[in-house]
Amino acid sequence: MWEQVQETVNYIKSKTNFTPEYGIVLGSGLGSFTDDIQIEFTLPYDEIPNFPVSTVQGHKGALVFGTIGNKKVVAMQGRFHYYEGYSMKEVTFPIRVLKYLGIGKLIVSNASGGVNPDYKLGEIVIIKDHINFSPEHPLRGKNDDRFGPRFVNMSEPYSRKMIAKAKELAQSLHIEVKDGIYFGLQGPSFETLAEYRMVRILGADCVGMSTVAEVIVARHMDLETFGVSVITDIGDEENIDSISHDEVLDAAQKAEPRVRHLIKELILNY
């Protein structure tokens, strides 16, 4: 993998002389965050050697390079999922590429189902921790010490300093946020009522099909990481019948202006 990562990084650098500080993974319905970026260069995934190609509606499939204020960023406009048939190493390959393009901080976003009874549809949740219930681990197999250590300390998967700053900014911007624990499942089916109850019993507040593997690999490489989730469905008897991917996208898009504002201000002020 080391050689593949370096090949991909060298190709991207040959296309754009750009060293980003922030990497941003734009989840379902949040692709329009690129409107906040002063774009310098866009590179479609299907032109990048060794890159997977996103197959999910709402995930466009390009690396977008540019600036937000005086901060250089690269955004993944679309991510990859285990349920698409990729291995966890393939899912997280772009995170390794972003690291060696120069980023020191990673922001991940997603849409999730809420199981915390205090959550409502469209709620913005700052992820403070996660529970990994995926069937494959992205670090399984022989470890390459050039990327990071064999055993990764996951006591702080999401930066406490970034969380504190985001909460401070949200208050000043009058954006309501919650914080919570994200539960990562394989997908692609939405959870049953029994599974939603299990997630709550096991101590999580929301559940989704992405993010966890990306964050594990980011921490493997010592990237400072921040995560935000939009509650796009509520996992209870009253709401479960109406869940569909189109409705998830619709709920994410309605919350998008607030999420965009918060992430933009975090990048500018952290």
C-alpha cells in the first residue's frame, strides 16, 4: 500500500502544486460545501490512479483543492463505503493519500439515524466518540510502520480541542448542536427497530454506515480529527416506516447551511 499511496500522491502533485492543511470528507447531502471553497483545482476520482470510484447517489466523486480564507483545504466530494463492495483498506485509501498530500487535520461528516430520544430530525451532532461494529478492520494485516504503529491509541479519536472550539463557535453563531457517540455498522440496509434499540442499549446516540474506518486510519497516521453528523432519520416505531435514501438526502440538505457555516468557521478559527 505504501507504494500505491506514494504513486497516487505523486500523480496528484504533478497536477497541482498544492499543500493542504485540512482534509474534509463530505458525506451524504453535504457536497455543496465546496461552494464555500475558493476552488483552485478539481480532480475527478476516475482520473486518479489507485482511487476507488463512488457509486452512491449524493456522492459526486472528486477531490476539490482550494482555500477557505487563508487556510488551504482539500475536500473529498464523495466517500467510499464497505457496503459498495470495497475492502476497508480501499475505503480508507484516500485518507492515507490526503495525509501525504500534507494535511494535519481531518474533518469528516455524515448522515446518521438518531437513537437518542433528545435528538430530532435535522439535528447537528458533534461526534465525541464512536463504537466500531464493522465486520472488517482497516488495519487488519501486516502493519507498515511508515504509516503508524501496530496498536493505535484510540482514547481520543476525535480531537477534544476541536470539539471545544466547535461548540464555542456554534454558540456564538446561534447554531444548535448536540454531541454524541456514533455507532458504525456495515449497511447498506437501514437498521431494524431491534437494531436501533441495540445501538441505544450499547451506549451510542446515532448510527451510520461510514466514518469509523476513516477515523481509525486518520488516528493511525496521527491526524487530528473532527466529526459531525446530521440526524436524517429517527429510529423509533413512529418514524421507521418512512426511511428511504431520498429522505435521508433531503434531511441532510435542509441542515446543510448550518453545517457548512459551522465547518467553515471551525477551519477559519482553529
